[in-house]
Amino acid sequence: MIKAVVADMDGTLLNEKDEISQKTRDYLIDLEKKGVKLILASGRSYPRLLPYAKQLKMDEFGGYFIEIDGVARYEPKTGKRIKFHEMQPEEIAEIYDWFTTTGAEPQAVFDDGLFDFLPEQAMEKKRKIREENNLPDDYPWTAGPWSWLADLSKGYPNISYVKSSAEINRPINKLQVMDDEEAIKKVYDQAIKKFGNQFSIYRTTPKQLEVLPFGFSKGEALKRLMKENGWNADEVAVFGDGENDVSMMQVVSHSFAMRNAKDYVQSKAAHITDSNRNDGIVKGLESLNLPFGA
């Protein structure tokens, strides 16, 4: 019996338009009515997850957010939040400043804002995107997980553009680092060698990696939830597409990689389901042919 369904957001629950399809939404709400708990597991912090939770009626049925890749947890029905760790400016100074030398764009993220370094190599691309899309002058310069220019201000309204870590003046939740796909692979490999014993570092999309406090992951947060709720490994289904989802796949029996996931992620999952464009979560759950509910 499945008692909980865990879904990553970008590339998994959300399609390329940043939407939950009607079919997937209706299917998950039906499971919630049967007593299944829904867990949204994301690198995003809770304000950026709340609109999707409302679409899924999690404010009515309960459930959880594993937010910031396991650094915090939130309950959308009660508003209860637990933040397990914050990184101080001095903790991330060396790695942040190192990223600024690589041509990548590091962003030091807190709950409602971020400190963003704009690499000069990327500004030509950003200006071109602005012109091609006739974007206003006040459109943020921030890169996103899929593009060199993305409006992150809805989830992170307090954006500061900085020249170095010296301007980061408050604790942060994580670093997220953007670059082109081939470049981010090299940056990731170098970061692991240089800082892998100090931080947990994951590739989350082809153009993004994330840096968390050492020892934190979505998988560790899920294990804590499973223990608290008395869920066994075969009573939880996990869906994901990024390397930061692998830690969750390793603690359950019913793990699914999306068809759009990279080969590495697919190799770590028990099952491969359809893509995020084609209701892969629904198809994966249907393939289990198991009862659902508490």
C-alpha cells in the first residue's frame, strides 16, 4: 500500500510551462482524498511552493514540503516550519568567491531573496534575451535553472547584485549556480574536488548546481519524515529527474526517474516513467497496481 507520494518540482511535477497538468493535478487530489500524503521536494523555499500546494489542495489535505533540498520542512495545512540549518556568510565566502572566477553565476539564497553575482561573460547573452523578448528595463538580470535570464523576483523579491561575498550580510539557505550545460559540468567536477568535503553539491538541472550544508539532502529529510510517520520503504513512491533526487530514490522501494532525466539519474531509480510533459507521475503510479491510502 502506498501511503505517501514524493514529487520533485522542476522537470518532474511541473511541465516546461512551469505548470501541473490537469490530469496530474486531479489524480493526486484523488489520492489525497484516499488518505495518501503528498510531499513536494524541491530546492525552492516554501513561498515559491505555496501556489502549487494550493492547486493540489494541500492546505486542505495536509502533506509536507521538503524545501531547500532538505534544509527545511514546511506543512502547508498548519504553516508549521522547521529550518534545520542556515549557513553564515563566513561559511560560504571562499566557495562563493571561487564561483565568481569560473564564469558561472552564483546566487546566495535566503527565504525571500538572494545575492547574485553577474558574470561579465554572460551579460551579452542576457542583454540579447532582453532585446529579443522586449523585456522592460526593470526585468531582473538573474539567471534561472533553464535560461540565462529568468524572473526570480516572485519567489525572491529581495535581490541584491554583488561583486563578492563581502557584500553578503546575512545567513543563507543554499547557493545555486548557473552556467551553460557543458560549462556547469566542468564547474561541478572542480567544485566537488575543491569543496566536496565541506558542502553537499548536486547538479539539479543541466544548467544548474546547488550547494548545501554538508550532510543535508532531500533523502535525509525524507528519511526523517518516514520515521516520524511510521512509513516503510515500500509505502512511499518517489519521483524525480535531478541528481539531487537520487538521495530520495535510495531510501524507498518505489523510485521513479522521469523519462527526461539524465542517464545517471535513471540508473539509480527502480523504474523509469514517462516525461514531465506526459503525466509521468500518473503513469508511474498506475504501473504499480497497488492500493493507495492510509
